[in-house]
Amino acid sequence: MVIETVAYLGLGSNLDTPIEQLRDARMAICAINGIEEIAFSSLYRSPPMGSQNQPDYVNAVMAIKTNLPPLILLSTLQHIENEQGRVRTERWGARTLDLDILLFGDQILDFPNLIVPHYGMTERAFVLYPLFEIAPDLMIPKHGTLAELVARCPLDGLERLANAT
Ligand code: ROI
């Protein structure tokens, strides 16, 4: 039996033409056997969280259907990050491409290298608003409705860019 799970991924970049990084990442993710895209949010520009001494980010959220187990999905995404020449200068510093598993079905996962729901997602405008755009009725395990989290989260300078498609 093949178990299909709907997962939500966060994409972010602030180096090396971020819009292209996200577009290439989307194509690479869609090309993986066992992953099917369900939805892709608009692109959003956001001021950096963490060190202010870095360019603005471009962020988006993608919904996928997958039959990959979570840790295989994680290593697949890490491979794509590395393939796209990921530069990561410091913790909370600039990066070429960041791919995060935000949600994996309604599962709560606590592996040493993978915590789901993603630890920072519930208070980050650049995750919550794009997610709300593609899945307004979502429940976040341990945190309640996405709508409530969005209502409590200031925009923090987040700006919607042109449609990704
Ligand atoms: N800040 C923004 N705005 N967007 C990100 O994707 C992002 N990613 C990060 C840190 C450095 C925390 N700041 C960010 O990893």
C-alpha cells in the first residue's frame, strides 16, 4: 500500500537571484519521483529575520503530495539545496536556498534533524502568510488553526510579489 501525505514546504533565498533560486527549486522538487505539486504560493519579499546585515529574502510555500517518508523527503530537499550551490555563511545569515519541511500531514515528528511542525513557523510572517494563501483552512498540530496564527502575526514588512506561475 502506498501512503500519500500532503506536506507543506517553505522556500527561502536571499542570494544569487532569489526569484530564480525559488523557481529552480520548485522545478527540482517537481521532478522528484514520489512528489507531486498541489499548490505554490505567490512569491513574497521579506526583510531578514536574524542578522540585518544581509539582503531581503524572497519566500514562498509549496504544497505537495508525497509517498516519501519524512526523512527521505528531508534528505532529498537537502540534496537540492546543495545542488543549487547553497552558500550559508553563518547561522541566521544569508543563504542561496533554504528548503524546510513545515508540515507533514497532521504528524508531529521529533527526530534529531527534523522537527515538525517546523519550530519557527508559527510566528514567522514569511511562512504564515504564503501558507494561508494556499491553505486557509489548515490546522497546525499543537497550535490550532492557521487563521488564528495569521491573525496574531504582524506583517513585519512582508510584501507579496508577482504570481509564481
Ligand atoms: N528571514 C526571512 N525574511 N526569510 C527567510 O527565509 C529567512 N530564513 C532564515 C533566517 C536567517 C532565520 N531569516 C530569514 O533562515
